[in-house]
Amino acid sequence: SPWAHGIAVFAGVIMIVAGAFQAIEGLAGIVNDQYLVVLENYFLAFDITLWGWLHLLVGLALLAVGVFVLRGATWARVAGMILAGISALLNFIWLPYSPWWSLMVIAIDVLVIWALANYHREPAAQGTRAATS
């Protein structure tokens, strides 16, 4: 149905966008970790360069799985929901380093999970063949 196809396209595109945002966030942590300001006395203090690499890898994985969702791969739906969940968790921990960016990516991850969970692929209609005599 057009509705199911629209949700699948939305999920794939939004995953690609979320992956790109995640990768940019990772590059910011890798290239210039002085750009990010760390809150004092935060209970989760991590090496920003390591977190940059994690964000970059998750972002690239989201990007790749988003392409497979657009291509119609059924395994990509489950992989996309798992990756979006991991991305949301990473960004929750990343909140003190870049709060507004993290909140935006978490919101996009929630949209990805919603879109992939609501997409029910319907089987293609089988055409009827006229009996030939």
C-alpha cells in the first residue's frame, strides 16, 4: 500500500539523516575535542576522542542500514531499530558534551524506531492468470 511504502521510505531517509548527524558529531569529537565543553563534576567522564570514534561508527552503520531499508531488506528493519536504540543511548550519555545536538539526535532516533516499528510490508498482490484452452 502507499501508506506502508511511505513509512518505509521515511524510515530509510530519516536513518540516513540520523547516521549523518551521528557521524558529524563523532568527527567533532575526533578532530577537535577542544570544541566540546565538558560539564564539571559529571559522573560519566570519558575520553572525547574515544566517544567520537563510537559516534562515527554508529553513524556510519545507521547510514548503511538506512540505505538497505530503502532497498527493501527485511533484516534492516530490526537492525535499524537496534542501531537507533544504541544511538539514543550513546547520545544520552553524550548530553553533557553537546546537549542540544544530542537531544536532536535522540529525537530523530525515536522517529526512526517508530517508523520502522510501524512499517508492515504487505506481500505483493498475485496476479490471476486466465486459463488458456
